[in-house]
Amino acid sequence: MSLDSTFLPVINIGSTVALATGHDDVARRLMAVALPVGFMSTKPYVLARLGDTTTAMQLVSAMESNNPRPWFTDAQRATVRLAIGDSAGALTALEQSARSSGGLWEVLMSPAGPAFDPVRHTERFAALMRHAGLDVQTFNALRAKQPR
């Protein structure tokens, strides 16, 4: 079976899997697709993880200044903050996302994935999970079963 590498779900899932498995070149190639500002994508996170924080923050800034502002903008900022190691900034952005769009922040990237490892065991993250109607123990158990 062949998947279309321009299909957004393939780009999003494929790039994060590529990062998690050490295939940065594949993640970089998948992220080469130009996306409009209003498209929800893992592109800012992936670019930040690949070291291109300038482009990642430019994408988030474009979302912030877009009218209408995409509902996932704060969640995008949070993923970039996670990628660069700013746990406090990531949690603040997630809390802003929760205030503006409820628990939808978790739609962008699964809370069971490795991106959230730096904040997974904090009380602030647990509160965000509960606010989104998610069971903290279940998601921590899912993450524990995944390869590191």
C-alpha cells in the first residue's frame, strides 16, 4: 500500500513518527509541503524539534495575526515550546488554549505521545487532562507501553 505524502494526516502522523524513530530526514521531507495558515498541522512542532525554531515561531506568529485566529494557535505555540524544552511556556500556552477552546488542545497531538513527556507528570498537565475530560492514568499507561 502506498500513502500520498501530500495528504495532511500522512504528513502529520508520518512526521511525528519519523521524529520518534530517529528519521529526521523523512520528517524534514514531509514538512516541505507548504500549508495555509488555517490548516492544523504538526509542522511547527516538527520544525522546532528539527532545530528550525525560527520558522516554527514564524508559523505560530502567522496564526496569531491571522483573522480569524485559528482555534489551535495556543496549542501550536505549546508544541513549539515543548520541542525547545520550555515546559513552563508550554503549559501556559496549553492553559490559554484550554481557556479559549476547552479541551480541544489534545486534538492537535495525542497526550499519550512523546511530545508531552517533559510535562506529563506535572500537576498543571494533569489539570489540563482532567479539564479535557481525559483520564490521566490511562494516558500515562498508554505512554508507558510505547517504545522510548
